[in-house]
Amino acid sequence: FIHRHIINQIHAEMITRLMEVMAKKGSLTMEDALKTTYELGRELAPVVSDLLSVDSEDASSLAKIVEFVNSLLDIKGRVVKSDKNMVIRHERECLLSGQFAERKSPYYCHLFQAMYKGLLCELNPCARANVLEITKSMGGEYCEIITTIERDSRSL
């Protein structure tokens, strides 16, 4: 029950903010939508970090955020590669992916990825998430989510 409550709050906040942008500007571009959800991610970062006890210097720990959010959305997958600086997840089961694929509409996935990027940026400015290129909503066998921490050679 608590998980449903959390994801409902996130969706309500996303919709509210996107509608505010649309009302203010008269339209909503994809760029505006991504920026809006990115900022939402930045605001959610402290709460998510506390909730999941995230170590912001460890990509495996940061990737727990994806696992948590995906569990809220009934998305199932697994880590296919992992170390302190990079985690690659393949999400293979998503109840909505078929509907998105039929409509050729990966936007929902990109909004959540932008929110994840905002979370990462706030938790560790050197942490990054990939641009979604492989997704079930675009006909792929899985969604590939990559979390990395870019470390310069001086800090190693």
C-alpha cells in the first residue's frame, strides 16, 4: 500500500508541474517536460537518499533508486553489469511497455529517466544516467538503464 501511495504522489506532482508549464507557456515541449521532471528529481533526492540509505559515491548504491522506482511501477529487470563506477540494468517486464510501443510513445520512460538524472545530479554531481536508446516502448527486448560515476584520474 505504501508503495502505491508513493508512486501516486510522484505521478500527481509530475502531472501538476507539467500542467503548470503548459498553462504558463500555452504549450508543453518535450524539452520543457524533461526539464520539469529533472527538477522534480533534484527536489526528491534528499528524501529518496534517506529512504534508501544511498551511498552517493557508489554507482551500485545509486542504482537502487531505479530498482525502487521500478518496483513501484511493477517493472522487473536485473543488473547485467555492476561495479563501483557503473551499473547496467535491463528491465524486461513492464506492464505499460506494450501500450507505449503500440503508440510509438516512449515519452513516459524519458520523463522518468529525466527525473532519475535530476536525482543523481543532486546526490552526486559526477553521477550520470544514460539517454534512453534501448527501450521496450520503442520495440526493444528490454530497457537499458546505465548509471555511472565519472571520476577524474586525480581522485582515484
